[in-house]
Amino acid sequence: MFLTRAGPKHFLCSLCELMASKLHQLQAKACQATQFVTKHGSVYYKQLMEQNKQYVKDPPTVETCNELSKQLFYTRLASIPGRKESFWKEVDYVKNMWKNRQELKVEDAGIAALFGFECFAWFCAGEIVGRGFTFTGYYP
């Protein structure tokens, strides 16, 4: 592409003007959003808290939050044996189905195939997220 001396300068000026107008539009939108949140945010917050007040632990302090987070952690930790038992029941069910695969219905095979496809899709989604939302590879 052949550009004269005035060409690149004119192009850069046009680009700067375009960016400045887009920035002005973005600032106007941000201002509108701020005004909306300022006007309606407290009403939404009060309504949300009123609807969910049964879930709020009194007093709502940092100490209470820390205590609740510890309770959640140790409750999840205590549920591991039950989860492990459920897992092994599922494994035994799959083994039993594999032994009796001659009696397997097409519907059951279809559901199993769909489940396998879903697991693969989630794996692929995790890989894409792990790469920084690129399809071709990792960032250098």
C-alpha cells in the first residue's frame, strides 16, 4: 500500500477522532449506568435482603462470616464418606450393566453416550478456559 506523507498522519488523526468519540460514548453509557444504580440500587438491595432474610445469620459481621465458612468447609469434609459410598454404588451399577450388556436397551445406551459426550464437552470447555479462551493453543 502506497501512502503519501499526509496519508499516515491523516489516518492517525481519523483513528484518534474515532477513538475519542467512542470513548465519549462509553463515558456517557457509564454515567447513565451509575445514575441508574444510584437511583435504584438501594431499593433493589432492600428488596433482595427482605426476600432472603431467613438466610442471614445475626449478627452479620466478619466474624460470623468466618465461622460460617469454617462450618461449610468442615461440613463438606464430613460428607466425603457418604459421597465415596455413592460413587462406589454408581461404579458397581456400571459394572453390573457392563456384565449384562446383552440386555441393554437402546435408550440406556443413548443416555450413556450422551453422558459421555457431555463429560467430553465440559473437558473441552475447561481446556479452552485454561488456555485463556483460545482455541489454537496457549499464550507464549
